[in-house]
Amino acid sequence: MVKPLSYATLISPKRVRTSSIPNRSLATETDSDHGRVLFSTAWRRLQQKAQVFPLEDNAAVRSRLTHSMEVSYIGRLIALEVIETAQQKKLSSSWGLKDREIPFRNIVETACLTHDIGNPPFGHFGEHAIREWFEKHAINALRESIKGLKAAQLAIFRDKLLPDFTTFDGNAQGLRILTKLQWNTDEFGLNLTLSQIAAFLKYVRPPYMKAKPNRPFEKKPGFFFSEEPIVREAWRVLGLKQGQRHPLAYIMEASDDIAYCLSDIEDALEKGITDEERFRNALEKIWQDEASKAGVLATNFLPEILRKAWESGAKSRAKGASFFTFKTNFTRELTSKAAELYVENHDQILNGTAQSLLELSKPHKAALDSLKAYARRNIFTTTDAEHLELAGFQVVKGLLEHLRPLLVLPADKFATMVDGKKLSGFDLERRLFNLLPKKHLLAYEEAVHGKHRPAKVPSELVEWFARAHLMVDFISGMTDRYALETYQLLAGIKV
């Protein structure tokens, strides 16, 4: 008989590799996950990856790192309010949450801290560049590397392996970073708890599977084919169905939605792209459309928050006081609502069948949609953002093109370089190879020769698949500026 889901099973200290430190409390284990992320190089690199404006010199404008810290704080607030409400309503015992309150909060905070850790340089345009390059060039590069490739092998590659790259997504790359690429001592990466791994997954399908209708958490790939065994083991151990979202991922998602819709606008104000009055006037017009579509115009939800904020701001001599008050009050309102909706819809959230939290309230969803629409129309389309994104697209695509000689090498030639042996007649390839991070090379070797190689995939395909991931791992880990400098170096533009 299958046990009903509860936090007694969903919050677990189990890791992919058993911890070398025995007998630690659940709170300590989940706090250890938090520390492993904070002290990782991948997380620190987010300080030089753009939130909206790449290569920004103004330190007051957010990077992916500062954004992730804000998301984590909001996640903490929601988690604490959920815990308090559960205690007040005497739900903690029936939920299996009693004595797991601290781990509950820890997992949410760490999921929020890591939600953007897989973003390549130049954000979504970097993702598009990787997808486009592999769409156009992967098959030819594979054929050049593996002479006499058979039709059956090519079919396996197209069906199972190629989608990791042609539908590349930062969410899936993030899981790869957490579970494999942070090779501090061994192949298990940060070796996070299985609960933390499951809570990280905003989306719950691998790239080779098509999204099913009315399954919003399958909209994008959440993990690659290369990490599928880890994810499926996490679901099994935690008692989740295959493809089921962990409940704490709902809080992480809501926290990100609340944070970024406001932070992008605040950054635009900081850069002088807009001002408070233009923002308010435009937002109120957008609200009219969004609220009318949702049938919540009569609530006056967003205009009322704006009105109170501007009244308060008028009494202050501080520049930007109106927007600051609006941001504070709006964040408080949505944070509290997200916690309320989590408790009210707990059964569906536990089973992974609920909609995203803030979509469960029409006025709050309309307000978020209004802010997102404002950012799309007035911030993301500015020359400050668009010109650098266009340049970033060419940088990432150009990096892949310059690394192409490593992808077309026969496997035995590439293995010679991995083994540190001399390879005559391949001077360019050797110099390109020397750019690759040593930790990523360890992950490559484990993927090719380790005991967790994918079953039913020919060994020559396993090797090339691992090599392609190695190139993408290298590029995805770059900061915006390092990507630009490396591209300029390889293109001979700047030494």
C-alpha cells in the first residue's frame, strides 16, 4: 500500500552519496546544503551574470547573484508564514511538518538561491544561441567525428541525446552544475540532499519527452537526459510519482515571480530608462487591460496599492520614495497571499496538481501580469538591453563555432589529449583543449568511463554526447565579461 505524501518523507536527509559525517540532524543536513551552495564557485559567478542589463558597470543594478539573494529572502518569508499558519491551524502533525519546520525553510531558501545558477552568459539569448548552434551543426559535427555512423545510431542520437542541446535550458543546466560539475572531491558534485534536488526542479520533464497538454510544469525541460537517473532516484526515495513536482518548488517559483517583476523595473529607474510618474501612468493603463481580461477590474487591486504608495511618497523628501513604498507594500501583499494560497490548496500542491501559486488568485495574477507586460514593453526593448543581448547572442554562438574543432575530432584523438599525451598535427585543438576547466574534464571522464553510463546507448555516442556537454558546460559557466573576452581572444579581435 502506497503511503500518503507528507513532509515526513518529502523532507529527507538522504543524498546520492551517503554523507561522510554520520548522525547529523535533519536541520543540520539541510543547512549544509545551503552552505555548499553559498561556498560554491558556480554561485559566486552569478555576480558577473546579468539579470537584465549585461556588462553593467553600475553596481546598484542587479546581477543574477543579487537577484537570487532577494528571491531567497522572499522564499524565506513565505516559508515562515506557511509554518506559522500550519501551527496556528494545528496542521503541522497531519502534514508531517512537526519538527521539520527548520528544514522546510532551509530547503526553500536554498532552492531560491540556486534557481538561476545554470543561466549561461547573456541569459535567455545565451540559451537561444546554444540551441540554434546545435540545431544547425550538431549532426554534421557528429558525423565528422564518428566516421561510418549507422542509421540506428543516428536515430538514438536524434531521439534521446540531441534534445539536451536543441532545447537547452538554464534550469536543466543548473541541476547539472549542482549534481556533477562542482567536482570538489568526487563525481557527486555538491552532493545535495535528494529533497533539495527535487525542490530545485521548476520543470519536471527531460528534453526528449514532449510536453503533455495542460501540464504547465512540463513547458520546458527541467533536467537533461544526462542527469535523469539522479532525478528519478530522488522522486523514488521521496515517494513522488515520476514527473511529479515537489511542493516546495511552488514556493521557489512564486518567490522568483515576485522578485523579478519588481527588480527589473527598479533597475530601469536606477539607470534613468524610466521615471516614477511614467511608470505609474503606464502601469495603470496596462492594469485596465489585464484586469478586464481576468474579470477583476472592480477589485481596483493594483491601482489602490499604487495610490497609497504615491500618497506616502509625496510626504518624503527622498528620491524614489513612491516606488520604494510601492515595491515594499506589493511584495508584502504577494508574499502573504502566496503563503495563504499554499495552505488553502495544500492537498493539490502536495500531489503536484495545483497551478502555480499566484495563478490561484485572479487579482494577484493580473497584477503580476501587468508588471511583466510593463517590463516587456518598456525595459526589455530598450537599446541598453537589446544591443547587448544581440551582441551576446553572437558571442555565445561564436564560442561554440570556435570550439567546433574539438567536437569534430575522432574520439581516440580527443582521448589522447584527455590523457595528457602528445598529439602531433593538432596544434589548434590542443590549445583549445587547454582552455577547458579541469573539473569539467573530470565530469566528462566520469560520463564516458564511469559506472553510471546510460544503458542502451552505443559507447561512441556516449563519448560524443559527453564531449558536447563538456563544451556547453564550459561556455555556460562563463560570466558575461569572460565570455566576451574569450570570444574576442579566439576571434583574434583582442589579445
